[in-house]
Amino acid sequence: LNRLIGTEFELQHVRFAGVEECRPCEWMDSAFGPGAHAALAGRGGLRARILSDGWLRRGPAEFRAQGPVA
């Protein structure tokens, strides 16, 4: 997902802009167990700005990026 930072994309006809990596929080070690924070490093997800309204639903989804994805 980090490749979408700086890219506009569409998921189920809702537009987003990838902003930054979503890093896991240190409290995960106490919430889930020692080592959780380290295990999730680089796997936290993506923070994105919502550019349009719409509905996201569970199930198959169509994804389109506006321009090249790094």
C-alpha cells in the first residue's frame, strides 16, 4: 500500500489520495503481546484523504489508480 503514497486512486467508485504510511502504535505490545509492534512494522496500512463520497462494501472491488503506482 505504501506505493500509493502521493497517488490518487479509486476503490468501488470512491476516490482517495494516498497520504502517508500508517505505522503501528507501540501500545500494540501491551494490547496484543510482546513483539506485536515489531511484527507489524511496515504492515500498518495507508493513510488516505477521501476525495469523494460513496459506499464501500465488503466483497470483490474494482481498483483504479490515477497515473503510475511507484
